[in-house]
Amino acid sequence: MSQHTITVAGVAVDARHWIGGERVASTRTFPDVSPIDGSTIGEISRGTATEAAAAVAAAKAAFPAWAATSRAERARILHAIADGVEKRIEELAIVETTDNGALLRSHRRGVMPRVAHNFRFFADWLLQLDHEDFDTRGHTNHVSWDPAGPCVLITPWNAPLMLATWKVAPALAAGNTVVLKPAEWSPLTASLLADIAAEAGLPAGVLNVVQGYGSEIGDALTSHPDVRRISFTGSVPTAKRIAESAAAHLTPLSLELGGKSPLLVFADGDLDLAVDLAVEQYDNAGQVCLAGTRLLVEEPVAEEFTRRFVERASALKQGDPRDEATDIGPNIHPRQLEKIDGFVQRALAAGARAVIGGHRKEDQYYAPTLLTDVAPDAEIVQEEVFGPVLTLQTFTDEEEAVRLANGTRFGLAATVVTGDPERAERVTARLVAGTVWVNCFFVRDLQAPFGGSRLSGVGREGGTWSFDFYCDVKNTVTAP
Ligand code: NAD
């Protein structure tokens, strides 16, 4: 075992970059800290412009051969990666939980199987990706999805491997090569993915993983002239920096950003379902981009809704994310906790009332919080908190419901609870959101378009939309 190996619950994780099929160390490191107990898990290679350039060069060198590899062979290797993920679900689950504090039970049973599915889905989608040829005055139009080149993929810490592979899988399927930069607060499972991909037979340089702070390695990746696509999931301020940097070479961008999504509860809806869905918004300690953090409830049922919500939310068990019985784990970092508490204390000072929570707990835990008496233009209603903090506002008619729902700068998702299908149709048609759920939440099919409107993002990924983004789509017109 090398001096660069970190052992996490018995699992060996290499703390170096993975560039051109080799492990590469930086001279400097950064500490990776577990949110569970604040302990340092290990020291990770701290990449700079040098490693960024080396990784893009490796991706560029590997591109022609991978792009020329048949669709069938690319799909076979992606399925082999999925096999590798499935074999290591337990290891990936415990490493990710240690790294980002999300529930072990979700990683085991939901997230890691979904990671494998990301590879299988895009492998299979690639094989049936087609567009019927069509005729123009006797000329044939043929559409093809050509590989675009090296892709830079930058991902956040709230669902590290899930969000990384949601990009890596279609990028590789499309015949591109990849430089993946995971978040510095959760660097470990990306390193394991590099091992799994190599074991599955992915040629050297096709997938590269670089570690480090976004402020130190980010610009070198996103402004590089050889990079042909940048896909980013993260915050709005970082997205703006990346867009400026990518402008140097007009590199096409896909941006999946934050949200402040509404959950609308109409009086004609199933109130128990509405309460279930509302409590679900505390999942992952509220660190979910899609979370419906603004509860908008029709006046006549607001009191009963709140009573049932408080009863359900008070029964949630907060604690060690490795414990099967835990519902809410810690938040990712002391800095994130400061940010969450800052939002809540400012809201309380401005006149909000905490129905539950409203304060920190010991260590890195924040009490699940519901705030009422909030103005539509209050900071707590307008800005993404990214913690277990919900607000509740009431409305008196459909018009007001839609106005409140659309009343932020974001447009990632929305959830509507109603028993009236016609109302559902009317309201969803007027909502500004990339995804709208009616009487459900978080049901996601990889073939559906995914992305945000307004400040929640630019572009859509998923199914054919992913290939549209990761490929140079070409139309060939042939004379009769
Ligand atoms: P962040 O923007 O701080 O960081 C995301 C990534 O960007 C990290 O890997 C970071 O190192 C990197 N980065 C930082 N500065 C950079 C720079 N100048 N150049 C290049 N890369 C740089 O976001 P975060 O705090 O890690 O993630 C939380 C945010 O992500 C929330 O806003 C959340 O809503 C959003 N998110 C969106 C989705 C979605 O699909 N829409 C999914 C999950 C999370």
C-alpha cells in the first residue's frame, strides 16, 4: 500500500489524481474531513494548473482512439464499469457516507445502485440513439451524434458519485474523454471510480480524475482551449465564474445549479401525502438541489397541515448517518452550518417564527426547521439555504399560489399536491421549472430532460438531451 493510500472503514482509497492511466501526486495536499465527527480522513493531492494541463493533455491524447471505438464496444465497457460499481456497492457506500455524511442506508440501497444504472442506461441509450433519415426535395438528411472531444466535468459534494456519473456515463458513451473534478469536501469516491473504470478495461486517459480546490484548479480546466464541453453542477456564483472562464474559447456549457423550489398544497389534495412529501424535503439534511423548501399551503388546510407536519417531523431521528435508524445526518462542513444558521437567525430577527427548530444542535447537526410569518421577498424565501430549513406561506387562490411559486430567481423544480386533475394541468402549465411533480416527488427517469430555468441552470441533460450536449450533432445531406 502506498503512502498515498487512505483507509476508510477498511477500504483503500488512493488520494492522488488519476491522469493518463497513472496515479500522480501533487507536492501539496489538502485535508479531507468527515462531517460525522470532524476527524481528518486523510490528505488529498491538491491539484493546480499543472495537473489540470496534464489531465486535459491525457484526455486529448486518448480522444481519437476512444471516439473511433465502436458504439457496441463503448457500451460493453460502460456495462463492465456498472458491474464493478455493483460489486463494490458496500465499499462505495461507506466511503461516501464517511466523506459527506449522507445516510449509509440511502447510499447502499438507493444511490450506489443508481450509480451503476447511470452507466447501464447511457450504454443502452447509445445503442438505440438514432434519428430517422428524412427527405428534402429528394435529398436525404442524416443526423449523427459525433464525439465532441475532451470534457471537463465539475461536481458538488451533496451527492458526489451520483452527480459525477450522471455526467461521466453519457460523456464516455458519446465517445468523449473526460477530466472529472469532484468537490474538495467529498473527493474519495471519484478516486474509487477511477480504479473501477480501469479494472473494467477503460483505456488510459479516457477518464481522468483531478482533485483540489475549485479556486486553484478550476480556471485552468475551464479556460483550456482543448476542452470541448464543460458540464458543471454546483452553485450560481461558481457557475458565473465558469461561464466567464469558458468564454475564452466559447466552450459549450451545461449548468445544473441551485433551487428554491415550491411545494404547493391545495385544499382538494391528499393532506397525508402532502405532509409526507413535505417531511421528505429534509432528506440529506436538506442538501438537495431539487428540494421543495418553500411550502405553499392553501389557507383552509394550513393549520391542519402544520399540525400533522410537526407531528411527523418531530419523530425524525437525527444522528450518525451510519446508523440504519437515522433519518437526518450531519451537514457537510462547519462553514455550511454557519451559512445555514446565518439565514435562519436573520429570518428570525426579521420577524419569522420557528414552528420547529431554528437553531444548531451539537457537532455538525442542524435542527430540522420550519419557519412561518415570512414575507414573499424575505431573504429566507428568496435564497437557497441548502440545509434542513423550510418556510411555510399560505395562499387563498390558484392565482396567488402560482404567483408565489414563481416568485424567486430560480426555476429548478416544483411539486403540486391536488386532487383535481384539471387544476393540476392549469397550474403546472404556468409554473417556471425544469421538473414538475404532481402528487409525487423525486421520481426521476434518466431518459427525461433534467435541468433548470432562470438561475437554476442552462441546458438540459438526460436521455437524448445528454447526447445532444456531449456530441457535435451533425446533419449530412446527400443528393439523389
Ligand atoms: P460550488 O459551486 O461551491 O462547488 C461545486 C464545484 O465547483 C466543486 O467541485 C468546486 O471545487 C468547484 N469550483 C469552485 N470554484 C470553481 C472555479 N472557479 N472553477 C471551477 N470549478 C470551481 O457548489 P457546492 O457548494 O459544492 O454545491 C452546492 C450547490 O450545488 C447548491 O447550489 C446546489 O443546489 C447545487 N446543486 C445543483 C444540482 C442540480 O442538478 N441542479 C445538483 C446538486 C447540487
